[in-house]
Amino acid sequence: MRAPIRLYHWHLGWVLGKRFLLLTHTGRSSGRRRQVVLEIAGRDRATGAYHLASGFGPRSQWYRNILADPRVTIQIGTHRSTALARPLGPEESGRLMASYAGRHPRLARQLTALCGLSVDGTEPDYYAVGRDHIPFVAVYPTQP
């Protein structure tokens, strides 16, 4: 599970392409720097925000940490930027999950199965999963 993080530490994050990012956040209890590699579920070209899914729901450690301190650093390939993370509401999470499933049906099915969720593969079902179980976060880079 830590192998993708090591790639970034070895300056090989570019190997993962532009579909993943390294999120550096602050531990809510320890105050220590924490890192996780996440798939970029989407991008808002108008605002520059990256959309990330908390696949294990609101109990994911990184998700709980950004609720406590939204100031993060992201790295995509070799590009690094400070950023602000903003959790999205249930309706927007549902819309983004349905959109992701439409673009990546096999991966969406695998993600939901990994989370112990059953889906019928329809857009309304993925919308309900995003709305009720898989919160999304928008990460806004603060540096060009």
C-alpha cells in the first residue's frame, strides 16, 4: 500500500501519470505530516479543482484529517502545489460518483465492491452510493 508513496519520494511520481496524486495532509491528533496516493476521480476545469473520492467513506484517516485542517500539498507527477481541500456535500458526491462510474465502469464496480457495497451498474445506483457512502473532496491548488 505504501509503494506509490515511495515512487513520489524517489522522484518517480511521473510513472503514475496524471491520474493519481500524492496528498500530504496533517494528522488531526498527532500534528504530523501524513501522505496518501489517491486516484483523481475528476477535474473541474473552471476552478482547477481536483475531485477525490474517500473510498472507505468518512472514516478514512486522510478524509478525517482534511476536515480538521484543509491545508494540504498535492503532487501530480513532478508538479507540486499547496492546496485547500473542501469536502463536498452528498448531492455533489453522488453526481461525481455517477460521472466517474460512467467514465470508468469497471473501476467503479471494483471500488464499490472493495468498500463492501453492491451496485446494479446504473447511474442512479452509483449516484446513491456517492450520496450515501462515498464522500468526495474538491482540492483547489493555491499555486499556479
